[in-house]
Amino acid sequence: MEDLAKMLHIGKSALYARISGKKLLPFDELLLLSKEFNISLDKQCFQPTSRISVEFPHALNEAKSSKHFVRRLLKRLEEALALEEVSIRYISSEIPVFYYFRFKELSLFKLFIYDKTIWEHTKISSKVFDFESLDDPEYDSLFEQVHDRYMEIPSAEIWGGLLIDNTLNQLKYYAQAGILSYSKHCRIICDQLEELLDTLVVSTEMGYKHGMDGSQKGSFSLLYNEVLRVNNTIIVDSPKQQQLFFTYDDPNYFICEDDRLIGYSANWFNTLQRRSHLVSQNSERNRMMLFNLTHGRLEEARVFLKRFEY
């Protein structure tokens, strides 16, 4: 009550009059409350239309730096974990980046790609790349926290046919451009991708995700749809609240709390689920076919990348 009175710059008696309905909220106070608590006035005041409101955090410079982006990811995950009985449904053409944070050099490479192609925070020389220049002492803790927070959340996921193809294509591009060499960069990243695939095989077989220390975390159900080509879409489910996250220019994302779009996305997930192959737990044949195929693509990329040294 005290916080609300201070926020509206009114006394307690005036606040009680508004709460009891004896006095209507003036528009300026209504607007202040809607901004403070992120409540859509359109949704509350008007009849349903085809118009849906979304939040685009990047418009407020959410990714001021690569490190700031990782911090915000951690904050989003901690907010999700604070929800009662939280779980997520995740649709992605490739392995979600949260799994990459298990490996430092792989994570630094993905941040380099985001910075180079989307954010342009730093002017990285077109002829120089090294892990040391991108590293920061805080990353060790940040990467581990982001990874393990995501591992804690039970998830049902549908992956498309790309899995690691985008990352491999990025390695090939920058190797051909003379920015990466196999021995200094590509070999390390390929080794970590291989270890990631091995970890995911175990997770899908056991039906739960693993922390950095190998401990059992949240439940994990995985399906595979080889024709799926979509941006990342995440439905955060909780008995009292749902949120929808979907990428625009990956990794920048929209956030929506509109029940209609969340309901549509949930139905879409269910449709994809019926048309996808189960990979986790008892589906050994599908699991081995998927990961053997992906290992094969990784080995083909290694052969190509070994040609590039400087």
C-alpha cells in the first residue's frame, strides 16, 4: 500500500478511495500503473481484435554488449524458475544455444557470430580472431549459470533438420575468409560440438538434462522433425502465468503474453508433435539415426576445415 501511494504521489486515504471504487483512477495514474506493472491497456479496455502486443527488449538496448546479453539471458531464466511448476515447450530448427553454454570456446564463438552479424558492438578486425581477445573472467561463471539454470527447467523440445549445420557453415565461412584456422580455432570448436552431441545422446536416452557437473536436472523430452525450418519459439508454462518468446533476428527476441498467440503457439506445438519422430528415452532407433547423421556432418566439416591454416 505504501509503495503504491508513493508511486502515485498520493496519500493513503486517497489510495483507499481509489481501491474501494469511491474515486476513479485518473488517466495519468492509470498510465503510470500500466507502465510499472507492464499491463496492456488495449487488452483491458477494448474488444478483441487481430492486433496483438509484443515486447521487443532489444529496442531498449537490451544487448548493450555480449556480456550484457548473457546476463539478461540469466535473468530471464531466473524469472522463469521463480514461477510455480514451470516448464517450457521449445521449437527450434537447431540445437538451442542454451546447450552451447556448457562449453566456453563454443559459446565465445557464437557470441562472436552474433556480434559480427547482428549487434556490431565491437569492430573486430577482419583478419584477427582469437579466444583470448573475446574472453572475460566473468564468462566462466555466467556461462555455467545460464547453462545450469536452463537445465533445471523441465522441457519438451522439437528440433528441426539443421541441428549444428548453421554453426558448421559459420566455421566454414570464417575459415575461408582467413579469420579462423583449424588448429587454433576450428578443431577446438568441433571437439566441443562432438562432446555436446555425446552429452545430448545421454540426456535423450535418460529423459533428463545434465548440469555442468553431470548431475541430474530437469526432465527432457525430444522430438525431431527433419523438414522443420523456424525461428526459435519458446512457450513458458506455469499454472498462473504463460509467456511466449520467439526470435526475430536471432538472437534478439520478442516477448508476448497475449493468450490468443500463446494458445495458437501451443496448438502449433501439438501439431508438430504429432508429425515428428520421438527421439528421447525408448526411441533408440530414431535417436541413433539422428545423432549418427549429425556426427557424420561434423566429420565432413572437419575434413573441409583442416584445409585452412594460417
